[in-house]
Amino acid sequence: MENLFTVLILLAIAAVSVTLGFGIYSLYRGGEYARSNSNRLMRLRVALQATAVVLLMLGLWWKSTHAG
């Protein structure tokens, strides 16, 4: 189960990084593209960060209660 949490946490961090990259690109590109995408990408990034934090907390809880 620890390996599952590790993989899920790494996937969540990768998703946050990719979303952050798209958000920075949106700001760099500017214009109508930035107006239509920047806010949506920021909300998606915040949701993904919250997911990553929850997974980290679940992983830590699992490790502390199932220490062998």
C-alpha cells in the first residue's frame, strides 16, 4: 500500500507541475488566450495541490498506523 501512495503522490505532483507550466505559458502568451485560460488553470492547479496534500497526509497516516 505504501507503494500505491508513493505513486499517487508522484502523479499528483507531476500533474501540479504540468498545470503550473501551462499556466505560466498562458501568461507568457497573453492576449485573449490568457484571459480565457489563466483563471481556469489557476483553479485547476489549486485543486490538484489540495489533492496532493491530502494524499501526502493519507500516506503519512498510513505509514504511522501500519508501521511494521
